[in-house]
Amino acid sequence: MRVIVATDGSKQSLAAARQLMSFADPTKVTEVVVIAVVSPRAAVPFANELSRSRGSSGDMSFREEAGNALDVVAAEFEGWGPKVVKKIRSGSPAAEIVRAAEQLEADLVVVASGGKGLSETILLGSTAQRIQHSAPCPVLVSRPTPRTPPVPRRRASTSA
């Protein structure tokens, strides 16, 4: 089974990779293809939250940021079993991920919803939805875990 794991550089995309590993049988998965898509017309850079490294000038190209995000997500699969391949594509994120699924004859696409990368910044979360409706195979959409609000502390009452 060939699985595509898409990353937009968000922590949610890393969580999606971990979610796949939590239930998938690594003996059934033959290959994991980690894909990042750089949009050449994006008004903002590839929003990589996963890597702290920066180029010597402090600015990295979109491709370098995407490459660093790929490295972080791919490292999650080290020792898990299947072969891991990293790919950077250029174009519309949803269209390129669907195209990759078709070309690679993927059996599953894993994508995060509600990331802070390109999907939220530019496409307002529609990337996962577009992939889900157009992919030639099943799509696992990993949603962020809702944060629980902190429980307010009770003040100790003082008696005079």
C-alpha cells in the first residue's frame, strides 16, 4: 500500500503523520510519500512551523522551507518500516496532491485540516476539502484536537 502524507509545514500536518502511524499496520504499507507543495503565486511564504533552522540571512526560499518541513515529517517514519520518499511539487496544493495520488497510484492520502500553513492562510482550509472530493483514493483528514480551556483556580478564602 502506497500512502501520501501531505505537509504544509504546520504542526497539524505532523500530527496527521503521527495519526497514520497510530493505526496503520507498517507491514501493509510499502511506501510513504511525504509531499509539500510550494505555491509560486502565494502572497506569503511556505509557513513552516516544524523546523527552527533558518538560512544564514534569516530568510529561506519557499523550497528550502518546504524541504525542511518534509525532513521533519519524514523523520517521524524512521524505523517504522516502509520506504519513505520526499517530494516537493509546485502549484496549487490541492491539485498537486491529487495529481500525485493519481500518478503514484496512491492507496491513501493523509492530510491535515485547519493547519496554519498555506491551507489556512490562503485557501481558508479548503485544501483538505478539495483533496477529499477529488482524490482517486480514500483520504484521511486529520483534524486538530480541540484545546480544553484551563480550569480556573479557586482563590483560597481568608477568614479574618
